[in-house]
Amino acid sequence: MRVLVVGGGGREHALVHSFVRSSLTPQVFCAPGNAGIAAEADCVPIGAEDVPALLDFAARERPDLTVVGPEAPLVAGITDLFRERDLLVFGPDAHAARMEGSKLFAKEVIGEAGAPTGAYTRHATAESAHAALARLESYPVVIKADGLAAGKGVIIARTAAEARASVDDMLVAKSFGTAGDVVLVEEHLVGSEVSLLVLCDGETAVPLAPAQDYKRIFAGDQGPNTGGMGSYCPVPGFERKAVDAAMDQVVEPVLATLKRRGIAYRGVLYAGLIVTTDGTKVLEFNCRFGDPETQAVLPRLQSDLLELCLAAAKGELAGATPVWTPQACVAVVLASAGYPASSHKGDVIEGLDSVATTDGVTVYHAGTAFAGGTSAGGAAAGAGTARRDVVTAGGRVLAVSALGDGFAAARQRAYEAVARIRFDGMQSRPDIAERAVRAEAGEASLFPAS
Ligand SMILES: Nc1ncnc2c1ncn2[C@@H]1O[C@H](COP(=O)(O)OP(=O)(O)O)[C@@H](O)[C@H]1O
Ligand SMILES: [Mg+2]
């Protein structure tokens, strides 16, 4: 069995780490991978967005399954091209990936499905958006670019001036290019967010354990948004009943609506939920595994992830029931100097060896490379060659994931491991999963009473 994973971040390292432990004993390729993935799989120097080169590689090597990590190649239609060549692939086709690729499309589907979500209006001109803002009675309001914007296309505007400036930035200055051709003005919802990742095979939908992530760079949710500075799984107070309700009220109706439109959704449908005093609503959908949620979800999964992904890709998910350890998992992201405005490359990372052998701890690599070498190094990093330093090569560098009996134990383990890793300018949040520890102890609830 040969498996190709597309991508080179922490999410892809987590996928590779699970796949190489599968009872199917696959040979795993990863394009492009990173310095951590190179220790577990064969890295192929092809970028995750170089769809023609990925297709050539797959046509040559004929992997039995390809799993696509990031959204950009999915929205660009990578799975359509693979399926045309009879290559089995895990991930939605270009039509289905519009659930992430177009926030307007997602809102239309959510509306048609009757799933609860924030009210919105859509605008293709600044005049139209300004008129909608002028009718507003209160702030904040949320301004969203329709298309993919690498996590930067959502502005929570606290004042009318800020909202107008955001609209002009998107629709007039075209700061997001064509992704900002259409803008949504959306009701601001208040509550606690939950990420629910759902495996789909076109017929059957199987939820994974819910997770929460941290988007802001600084402790106490201060500072600018990032790709994600940490996560944990499960979510105290969002138990089986809440997952079932989200499946019934959000995920299943949305999948049924897509189907009515002729779209069979295969792959991960990631529901970004918010639990408000007025019930659980959907904020957005993504078309792939979440990063860094995956780094906290997968360590708890006791079932064979590769078997689940194969079943999803083949339309054979019916009856699948993933098994989870009762332990909690906490993932702390370590980012490079300057992140999220910029990232710093080439800083030597120390302490990885000492953490590698710590019980219950897994270090997933994201923006890492070998010093002075090709980015991922491929097989050259293996036995027989001199050990090379691992250096920073991106914004988010590592995710330190720890399992423990309860959140307090998992969190302590994660931060003990973090304390043994260092590189110049290393940034991490000190408060990841603090609120989960409090919720677990019964000191505070993560969710508003409804
Ligand atoms: N309607 C809303 N009300 C309150 N917060 C929102 C709303 N929409 C988005 N957000 C906040 O902005 C973040 C990013 O928005 P999202 O729709 O997930 O876009 P993306 O992940 O593509 O940047 C959300 O996780 C949430 O914290
Ligand atoms: Mg989001």
C-alpha cells in the first residue's frame, strides 16, 4: 500500500504520523513535507499547490490513496484531476470545496439547508455595502471577503468607520484580489467556538471528536489573528449529545442540500460552530482537516486513520465508529520571530531530541527544514549521513501535543515539553487549554447557559 499526503504543515505531519502507524503498513510519500515528516515518510520536493507536478508524480508512482491537506489545491480542483485518472483520493472535488472557497456559496447552502447561522447581506460594490452599514443599529459587525484569504479576510469591525474602511479595502483597493470581489456584511455572534471535523464519503458522515483552537497570537486572545496558536480535544461541555445535535441541525442538512445540487461531498467537512445563548450556529465551513485542531484530535484516535480515510474515499464509511482514548490532548504551537506579520527562517531549533522520547508527547513539525539543505531533505536525512540541524522555515514551526489523564495533566506535559525546546525569537501562548482545565474542574463553563 502506497499513500501520498499533499502538504507540509503540522496537520500533514499529524496525518503522516498516524498513517505510518497503520496496520496496513503503507509506504508514505509527502509533498513537500518538512524536516519532521522526513523522519517518517519519503518527502517529494513538489509544492502543495503545484497541481500539475503532483498529478505527474501520482501518475508515475500510482499511490493507492492520496490525502490532500490544504484548501488551496482542493479549491483548485486537484481531486477532480486525480479521479479522472482513476487515482483514489481523499478530499472534496472543486464544486464541493466551494464550501470553503466561497463564503457566499456556503451561506447560500446553509440558508437552503435551514441550518442556524448569522444573518448577512452580500455586496459587489462599496456603495451597496455602505448602504447596508448605514442601516445597522449596533456594532461590532463582521466584514468578510468571499474567497480564500489565508485567514486574513475576516474583519470584526467595532465601529462604523472601521467597517467602512474594511469594505473599501476589499471592494475598492482590492487588497484581497478577486477573493474580495464580493463582500459579506454579517451579524456579529457572541459565544464559544467549536471545530467539528466530519469524515464524509458522499453518503455517510462520521464526526470526529470536537476541538477548540486559539486564533490570536497573544495570551488572553490579544493581538492579531494567526493560523492557530494551539488547540485541545475533546471539549468539556460539548459532549456526545451536542455533537449529535450539530450533526442533525447543521452537517446532515447541509450535506443533503449539496446532494440536491448534485454535489456528493467526500473528504473532511469541517464545521466552524459557535455556541451562543441562542443555540449553536455555524460560522463557516472548511473543506479539509483543521490546523492545529488535527494535532490535538489525532493523538486521541485509537482507530486506524488510514482505514477511515480509505473507507471515506471509496464510499464505504457506513458503520464506521472511531474509537477514542478518554485522555485529553493539548497542542501548543511554537511560532517563529515576527509571526504572524512575517516569519523568520534559519533559526536553529534545540531540544527536539530530548522531547522526542517523552511519554505521551508528540512534536509535529510545520515550518521546519534542515540547515543548509533542501527544504525537506527527503531520504538524505536518514541513517548514515551526518546529523543536520533542524531550523525554522515558516511562521508556525512546531506543535507540541501531549496526552494526559485530564486536561491539567495533558497541559502540564505539553508545557514541560515546550520548555525544553528553544530557538531565537520563539513565540508561544502560555494559556492554551487553561479554560479547559477550569471547565473540567467545574470552576467555569466554556459555554453560555441557553
Ligand atoms: N459572524 C461572526 N460573529 C463573530 N465572530 C465571527 C463571525 N464570523 C467570523 N468570526 C470570527 O472570525 C474568525 C474567522 O472567521 P471564519 O469565518 O472562520 O473565516 P476564516 O477562517 O476563513 O478566516 C472566526 O473563527 C471567528 O472567531
Ligand atoms: Mg475559520
